[in-house]
Amino acid sequence: MRYNRRAMAVRAAELRARCGLRTPDALQIATVLTHRCDAFLTNDARLKQGDAVRVLGLDDLAEEVLGD
């Protein structure tokens, strides 16, 4: 899949400004949005606060997979 790196960088900058994300986090979320992923898997609880993308922690994933 081809994508525009400049557009992704701009999207990351917008996320940084709007959501107060750190640059690495903003780049990861911008990548998730660009590639239209269903969810973003992380153990960073701070990222769960946003609503731009569905964010799953490892415990959330285990719950979904195992049904616990």
C-alpha cells in the first residue's frame, strides 16, 4: 500500500496540536489512521484517552480473544 509520508506527518502534527500527544505517539496514531487499522494495540494508558482510533491495551486484547 502506498501512502504519502508528508500527509502522514501533517496528520501527526495535527494530532499533536489537538490532542497533546508526544511526537512518537502522534506518528503511530497517524499511521494507524492512514492505514485504516481497526485498532491500535499499546500498553500506554494515556493513549486510551483519545477517540481518534480504537485503542486496546494488552489486557483488553486478552479479554476480547479469551472472552474473560
